[in-house]
Amino acid sequence: MAETMTREQRLVLTIAVLASFVVFLDGTVVNVALPAIGRELGGGLTTQQWVVDAYLITLSALILVAGSVSDAYGRKLVLRIGLIGFGIASIAIAAAPNPEVLIVARAVQGAAGAFLVPSSLALITSTFSGAAQGRAIGIWTALTTSAMIAGPLVGGMFVDLLSWRFAFLINVVPIAITLWLLPRIEHRDIRRPDASIDWLGAAMCTFGLGAAVYALIEQPNQGWATPATLIPLLAGISLFAGFVLRQRTVKNPILPLGLFRVRNFSAGNAATLFIYGALALNGFVVGVYLQQGAGLAATAAGLASLPTTILLILLSSRVGTLAGKWGPRLFMTIGPLTMAVGALLLLMVSEDFSYWQQVLPSMILMGLGLAITVSPLTSAVLGAIDPERSGIASAVNNAVSRVAGLLTIAMLATIVGGALDLEGFHRAAIVTAIFMATGGIVSFLGIRNRTPVGAATVAPAASE
């Protein structure tokens, strides 16, 4: 129980929560701020896609490097680098004079964010063990997802009352507090003398994802058959394929393919791909449509997802405890299927808009399903992996979740039919439901309830 934690454990958990909080906070702030960014800086749906995906490209690619760096050089060092970089990038975003500067700053912010979540969670797994680790993960999940409340609410208020620019500065306070607390923990970084990082592989992964995403975002404007689409698409696929092949032979791979030979790790990551792709799509579409289509203010749009977040916070720790006793398979099946039904309820949204009748039922089911899913998914994916490799393992799972969001946002124009009007909103809801249901089916077929490596140890995976 929480009261049996030592002072060191409480301090470590606080640091892990705060360091991850800023990443999740920014993820929720941006969806509320997108319409205001579009009005001030221009660029339409394409600019909005790039504001999200520039962040996700670097976050997805470099989170793998961060996992390797965390295991090789120590959690505290990587956390410190990530916190400082994230703070500087946030200030640059707030000062951006045009879309180009904003997108570059978002890419830098994503790179810094890549250093935060895996190291935070690896710090937990190296401090807690057994049942205490499972409870710590549940607490981490509940508290970090409180960013899903703070982000839309505070961000929406800044957008409505001041400017969207201030919404990106609200993470400076938790960053400062975490930097102050970090030297106060007794944990000592262990640095391997033979450590090396595959920077070439990291570059291939980053540019491969970037080129492919560029093609997917620009395709509605350029068409599939034009060189402007085909060349970057083929280049991106080739670079990413080369990156995967390189990981089979390089001495210290940033994507250890051997991890995928563990059934729960591979099946859990497959489920993560569909579930988190659906979550990213739903978050973007709901946040933007409620303002641009339904005419809600930014604060009201932020409040719309409040029931989802409250249910996630209230139930995550309890569900994590139950999954530790009964196994994750049942929860990972029921949770995504519940969210699929919740997504389909958004088909009730009509021109005669009513939040209480048309959106609230969906938000409740999405929150219930998400609470049922997150902690068990976390435990299932990484629970079978040796705790000594928790840094890179959590990084891989986080990267999968970010790539999932990256791809669904890149394909947004194709999914909604070119415009995020009511018809496009309904199309996105159907695709979200299909992805969620697929995630539940993959979990049912692939996940097995069994004791993880090294006793009942579980490790955290992606959130948000």
C-alpha cells in the first residue's frame, strides 16, 4: 500500500509522475489549441496535422534511443536532459512567429520528450518490485493521466482568455519542480563502460518516419501518383526497412528485435498499435470538431473529455491490482471493445448539437474502457521482459504507441474525406471503433496470463 512506501520510493514515484506529466500535458493541450493556432498562423488542416506529427516523429524515433541511453548511462542523466530540452522547446513554441518555426520547435520538443517517459518508468522498475511495483504503476498511471484534466482545462482557458501561446508554457512549473527534486533521490546512475548508441539507426528511423508521414499528409493535396508523394513515401519505407534490417546485425540495437519473440510483448505491442492509434485519432478529431464544427469555446471543448479522464484516474489503480491477480487478458479484451462501442456512440452527433445527449455517453464509455485497458496493457507488454532491460522495453512500447498516433494523424485527411465536417467526424468515429475492436481481438488471441520473468514483476508501458 502507498503508506508502506519508503521515503526514497515516494520521492522516486513523485519524480516519475512529474517527468511524465509534462509529456502527457502537452499532448492534451495541443488538441485544444489547434483551432486557435490555425486562425492565427494559417495553414488549415495540413498545419494542424504537422503541429501534432512533428512532435510525434521525433518522439517516436528518439524514444528508442532514449531507452538505450537510459539503460547505458543512467536514468537521472537522461531525465535531466529531457526536462531541460522540453522546457526550452516549450518557450520556443510559445514565441513562434509562423507555422514553420512552430513545427520545428514541436519537433525539438518531441525529441526532448523522448527522454522522459522511458527513463521515468525504468526508474520505478529499478526501485519497486513485486506487488509494490504493480501498485506503483497504477498510481503512476492515475496521476500522470491527471494531465488529461489539466491540459484541456487550463489550455482551453488560456486560449479563450489570453492566447494559445500561454497554453504551452504551463508545463514549465512541473519541469522546474522535477529538476529540483532529482538530485535528492539516493538512486545512483550505473553507466556501462562498453555502452554505445546506434545513432545511424536512429537517423534512419527518424528520417524514414518523417518522409513517410510527409507523403501521407501531403497526399490529399498532391495525389498518390505525383513524384512529390511517391518519392518521399518510397524513401521513407526504404529507410525504415533498412533501419529494421540494421537492428539485426548492429552490436547495440536501439530496437532489440529479440524482445518480440516474447509472446505477450509482441501481442501487447500489436494491440498497442491499434488502441493508441484509435486514441490519437479520437483525441484530435473530437478536440478540433467540437470547436470548428459544433461551435464550442476552447474551454468547453476541453471540458468535454473530463468524464473520460475522471474515470481513468479513479479506476486505473484498482484495475491494475485486479489485473495483477487475474491476469491482463480479460481486461485487454473487454476494455478496447468497450471503447469501440463508445466511439460508435459519436455517430449520434448531428447538426442540432447536444453535448449531453450526443457526446457524454461516448466519453463515459471511453473512460471506462480506457481505465480497464491501460494498466493491464502496461503489465502484459513489459511484465515478461527482464527488469534489467526495462528501459529499452518501455521505450519500444512507447514508440509503438507514438507511431500509431503519428500514422493515424498523418492519414487524417484520407480518413475524414478531406474535411473535418460532420460527415468526416462520423467517418473518424467508425475508423476509431474498428481500430479499438481490432485491439481487443488481438489481445484476446495473443495475450496469455502467466507469471512474468523475475517473479511477479511488471513494468510500465505507453500511456496517453
